Amino acid sequence: MTTVRKYGIILAVAILYSIFVFSLGNAVIPEPEYPDFCQQSQPPLDFNPGIMPRDECPELMPPTQEEIDACPGTMTRDWRSVCPERYVCDCRELEQEFRSTQASIQFWLAIVLGFIAIVAGMMLPSKNELNEWVGAGFILGGLITLFIATAQYWGEIHRIARPIVIALELAVVLWIAYRQFGDKPKKKK
């Protein structure tokens, strides 16, 4: 029964810590909605859904300088009909840039908190069995946090930095393994 409790506590600490880190990131980094970037109800369509060639469309008046200045993105034609009828503010690039920054902040927050959990789990004094279980839970939770953060941010990491990130994470796992299990005298039976 003690084994079940031990692994239950380790898994509970690990899973809850990982959930805590990512929910903290979501709480601290606000998730903007599209209208926060542009004052319009929906983003423009940037394709011609009709069969009329674009060169047969009537001339479209360009946006005024005031409209251009008021748009935080770029002014683009709105192709909601066969021919564009107006220019609208398109902020998809700005929104993508913001989301990329948001993902970067979430990644670094998770990496830092993951390392803190690993170090805290290793530094927890092992004066009793419960501390060992909780420490193992924090180590596992820190590792899970590192792995999830890397997986979520993988597409944003530069291709040259990817092997460096994986090598660093592998070094952390090996460091933990040798620190926790290496060079301990074997118990004689």
C-alpha cells in the first residue's frame, strides 16, 4: 500500500505542478481577441471567391491617409464579393507577432519554473520518506514542464537552436540521474 501512496503522491505533485505552471502563464499573459488589434467585426477575406478575373473589376478608391494612419496593420482589399468593394484594416500579421511574443514568454516562464522545481526537488532534505516522495514529484513535474514547453514552442525555435535546446534538456536529465542515483554505495543483501 505504501508503494501506491508513494507513486500517487509523486504523480500528483508532478502533474499538478505542470498544470500550475501553464495556468500561471495563461493568467499572467493576457489573451487578446482580434478586435483588440483592429476595430472591425471580422478579418478581411484576401481571395477572390468569384470567377470574374480581377482585372475586370471596377476601380477601387484607395484608402485615405486618415484610414491608413488609424490602422495598426495594413490596409487590404476586402474580397467579400466578386470584386473588392472597400479597403479594410488587416491586422493578422500584428496579431501573429503578438502571439509569437506571447508564446516566447510562456516558454521562458515554463523553462525557468521547470528548472526551479527540479532544483527544489533535489534540494529538499531527505530526512523522511515523504520529503523524498515530494522531491521526486517536483523533479518529475519540472521535467514534464520542460518537455511540454519545448513541444509547444518547437515551431518557434530556430532550427539551429533546436539541437541546443534538446542537448540542454538531455544534460539536465543526465545531471538529475547521476546526482540522484549515481555514486551511491550498493546495499549488501
